[in-house]
Amino acid sequence: MMTATVLRSLRAREILDSRGHPTIAVEVTLGAGTRALAAVPAGASTGAHEAHERRDGDQERYHGRGVRQAVQAVEGEIQDAVIGLDAMDQRVVDDALNELDGTSDKSRLGANALLGVSLATARAAAQCQGIPLYRHLGGLTARILPAPFMNLLNGGAHARNRLDVQEFMIVPSGASTFGEALRWGAEIFHVLADLLAEAGHGIGLGDEGGFAPPLDSTEDAIEFLLRATERAGYQPGEQVGIALDAAAGELLDNGRYRLKGEDLALEAGGLAAYWTALVDRYPIVSIEDPFGDDDWNAWQAFAATEGNRLQIVGDDLFVTNVDRLDRGIRDRAANALLAKPNQVGTLSETLDAIRTAAAAGLSVIVSHRSGETEDTTIADLAVGTGSGQIKTGSLARGERTAKYNRLLAIEDELGSGAQYAGWQALRRGR
């Protein structure tokens, strides 16, 4: 007789992400009949060292972006390899997935196929126990609600405008609860729409739900965020911080960082001075990927001078990979990790990266991707690991608000036991 928690069958299908591109959803069925579904996101701005998605390359379907091969892999050799394994032992399942793929970058079967199975397995294990996913991941001590990094203005690879910086975010860390932080963010979002309209700008949305107006410079964008915050009745720097995702690897061109919107071409030292000048002038609390993926010397120098007053976040630098993270810790290249499950391909490896960062004193932000789905796993992951910070986009578009609404439900479920991370989470790595 089949044990209640062992993997009995896998199903997969091709679905659409929030940008209208195909991605994969995987359903796991356990021995007792428990079923759980997970959907996998995809990034537009991807690090060179990320695990590889499996795409069909058939230009007759979805311009080559179809994932039918990944679906077939899940229902074929992946299913054959994991059937009979216990969903309660996530590590054994994920190790079997990695061994089956046999490559360091998940390029044979695809990180999208592997992650779908991995996340669906965790969800099924939680359901079989009758507990929420965050409790399955973090145990009885999981109670910290993360400070949200809300992407209100989109640029770079996420919008068709002149802004070189990819994300301009607010962080309502001065709130007393997650629900209050979410309300502050929503109020600022709508005030920002009014301000942009008053200035004659359209209020169309970028990939992550933030506005994508034709602003001329990074400072113009920051000034709009500050004015919106103040008009909404909140104090920049005291109640609400500013965070940037530079995605600077996207700016590299023949050894220089080219900010085309501002007609600048800078060496690493010049770009560091550019960031420092912004931090001197504005209440910026966090900068993600201020330099390229392999510009280690620039990261080290910037962290040495600015790391005590600023969260310096490695996304494309670390790609949620423990080996690259270990180097960053040794070199003191950053003081924070951005954790994206689909960068590495399994839940266990994501948890390894989060624990490694936390043990070394780095802060952690659990993150979405620009091509998202309605899957809310990262909300539970943030609470389950106690990361204290989350990026899941703006206050519009259902694939973004699904995560916020899940966090509201978790906060309600925890009741008086819930703790909002607030400013403390940003100061953890500094």
C-alpha cells in the first residue's frame, strides 16, 4: 500500500506568465490523493550565472519561447525518477532532481521544470499535514512578516522609457504591521498616479505593475516618489525609505556603464560616485546590483565605503547560488542577498542560500520575477524563513497583489503572534 506522503504522479502544463509568455505549472499527487500545484515565474533581466530555463526554440510557437519540452520532461523522466520518494523529505526529492539533470546550470532538463516539481512537492507536503506552507518551511517560530519593497516606477528592461535604473521602490518600514505597510504603499501608489497625470505623463504600467512614464533621469523618478510619499501624509526617511534596483549588468557596454537616458558613460569608480551622490541627497536605504555580475572589485570597494549606511543587495551577483554567495561573503562584496528560487532551480538550494546568507550576517530579500504568475509561494517562503523583506512588485496587477494578499492572510492567521520586520530587517546586514 502506498504511503500517504510519497509522490504518486506528476502532471504539467504550459501556462502564461504576466508578460504573456509561456511558463510551466506542475501538479503533484501524493499517495493519499493530496494534490498541489506550483507555477514557475521567469525573469526579463537575468544574471549570466542563473540556472537555465528550458525553452522549445520552435519559432512557430510563442516565438520560440514554448515550454512543451519542459512539460514532457516532467511527465516523463522526472516523474520516473521521483515517484515513490517521500514529499516530507524535500532534500531527497531535490537531490534526485539535480542528479537526474546532471548539469551545474540545470540546462539539460531546465530549471523551470525542476523548480515546478520542487515547489509543488513542498506544497503537497504542507497540505498533507494540514498546515500552511510557511509553517511547513519554518516550523512554529515562523511569525515575521516582511517589509515590502514596492516597485512604483519601472525603467530599464521592465519598461520602454528613458530611465536606466530598473526599479524605483518605496519601503514602508516605519509601519507597525504588514497590513499598515501595505495600506501606506497603496495610498502612495495612487497619489503618485495623480502627480504623474498632473505633470502630463501617462500612467501606463511596466512589467512589475509600477508606472512607466517618460522621465528624463534617476533623480526625476526619485523626486516623484518623495513628493507622492509626502502628499500621502508620510515622512520620507522616517516612515518610508527609497530603494533602487540598478540592474547594472544591463548597463555594461565595452567595459563602461552607459546610462543612455542621462548620456553618461562611466567606469566603475564613476558609477560608484554616482550612487554615493544619490545616497547623500536622498533617503535611499537599499541599492540592488549597483555593478555588473562579475565586477567583484567594484562591489568590494563600494561595500567598504557605503555598506555601513546602505543595504547593498546581490541579485545577479549571487543568483541565489551558494558558491557565488560564499565568495561574496569572503570578499565582503555585499551585505544582502536577493533570493529567487528560479535562479537556482530547487527549493532546497534556495533555502541553502538563505541560511548561508543569514549565518554570515547578511540580510535577505525574497523576490519575485518580472514574468510572474498567481502562485504565492514566495510569500510563504519569506515568512517561513524569517527573511524580513520581500520584493513582489507594485500595488497593481493580480500576479503582484496575490502575494500581498497572501501575506495579509498569514498576518491575520498569526494574530497577535505576528511581528512586522520593519526597519530592523534592513539594518540586519549593516
